[in-house]
Amino acid sequence: MSKILNIHDKEDIKKITSDTKYVNVSINNVNMDIINYFLENGANYSYSDSIDNKNGFIYVDYDMFKEGESILNSIIDNMPNNLSEIEKIRYLYISLGKMVGFDINVSPSKNEVISLNTITYLNSVWGALSKRKVTNESLSKIFVYLCSKIGVKCEIVSTSISGELANKVYIENTFIIVNLSKDIVNIKGGFITEYFDKINNDKEMDKKILYIKEEYTDFYLDRMFNNINYNDKDLLYEILTFTGRILDINNINSYELVAIYQKIFDRYIPNIDIKVNNFYLKKENDREHFMVINCNDNYYSYNYSKSCFIKLEYNYLLENIRNKKIGLYYDEKFDIERERIVL
């Protein structure tokens, strides 16, 4: 008997035997009776996602499956009442964007070597959700799954020659194209989105779905930079202090935080030389990412446990780079001119 079982409807559950070890579950034609059956009775199986009967090849254990389902259910259960269909889709888009992020340690542009074991799980719907870390592929699949759970048809589409993935969502007699991978940074920062088709700056909708209370972060940053003292001796510290009051930094992953600050600096002070770098702290076989921002030899990083920015001494960074306690991710441009060292 086959150890792999493809589940398309409730009748397929009857095909389970003592040999069954792996279960392929449809994520674009969701049957909650099937999901609930395996949540209650499926502790001994491993799970892979399936779209249009095309089975995935990445299997995760029951704990990851259960955790992933719990996260998706919490998103749906917290959906406000009396939303239109487009508002429901917008709510799912924003909620998922708040919930997950990307992992710099599996980014090809930032690593010369990537752990196959880590990135494998992140390409699974339930593996990615349980880790709160996604890839472009898994994020597109999760959004299909979420839409299917509320009865909305959604597909994965390619938007570029390089194979970048987005979602095509059907609403009544038309459709919209959304790209959550490109909007995660905006959502984490509370900014106006850019890739929810052409519906990105609807304050009334975003208040209704609880994305914003009154205004987007853009409004508060505009006001801040109009009133900031550009002659301050440590301008960077002043900017970080004020933006730290606007942004909910403790709920922003460090990788997205780098992109948010780069966005802020590029938009508001493009003529001031501020550098944002990706560093890592070496921890056994892993790397813990942290951000370093530098302007006029003033170095700052965000301390999540203290919920504030802390100043770093140049010599401290230099010494720990030398001692290989910390390092720079691939292709980072960090200016070390005072002494020539090998990174």
C-alpha cells in the first residue's frame, strides 16, 4: 500500500491505512472537515500542500501543521464583521503581512551558502507559518490558502521574467493582482501599500479593517521631518528617537526594519550620507541578524530587549569583527578605513 495519500474530498479519508505516513492537502479547494479531521486525528502523519492536484514535495510534521492552522484560524477569527469581499481580501493581505517576514539567512543576495534544511521548511505553507518566516513561494501559497478558507478564488501568477510570484484574486466579475512579498515592508511599517492592485490609499477601508487608526505612518513621518532640527549635532540620534515613537519596532523583524529605515532615509533625507548595514552575531551554527546605522561616525543599533536604539562604538564593532564574534552579510558596504582588516 502507498505511504502517500492525496486528499481531495472526505471520501479519501477512508483510504487511510496503517501504511499511510504522508498526506497531501489541497490549499486552493479547502474542505474544513478534512482539515479538522487531521487536526484531531493526524498526529502520526506528515503534511504537504497541494494546488490543483499538483502535490508539493516538502513534508512537515504534525506540530508544524497544527501551529500553521492555528495562525490562519486566528487571522480569520479576528476579522471584523460586515466587511465587503474586497475589504475581506484587504484584511487578509494586511494581517498576513503583519504576521510573517523574510529571513535574511536564506536570502541568496546576502549569503554565499544557504542551509538547505532551513529554506526547505520555509517553502512549505505550514513550515513557513510555524517559523513566521516565508519565501516568495510560500507567501503566495499561504495567501491562496487564506482566500480559499473564506471561499474566495485565488491563484498564483508570475509577474516577471525572473519568476517572481504574486496572486490573482477573483472578485465578482473581475480580478485584482496583489503582491504581498513586495508590500511586507510597507505593512510592517504602517505605510500606504503599493502592490494591492490599484487600491492602496483608501483610509476608510484601512480603518475599517483595523490597519490604521486615523493616518498612515507616512503622515506622521511627513510631519516629523518638517519639524526636525537638521542642524542637530547628532541628527541620526534625533531621527531614530522620533521614528522610534512612530514605528512599532518591537513587532518588526530586524530584516524588514533595515528596509524600513532605508526607505525613510531615501525618501526624506537622500542627500545626507546615512548607511544601513546588515550584521550578524555568530551563535553556534546560526547567525542572529542585527542592523547598524551609521552617520558621521555615529553608530546605532536597535536593542529589542530594551526597546530602544543604543549607540555602538566603532572600536567595539572593529574588535568583534576581528574576533569573528560578529560579521557582515554578503555584499555589504561597510566603510572600514581606519585599519585594514580581513572580514
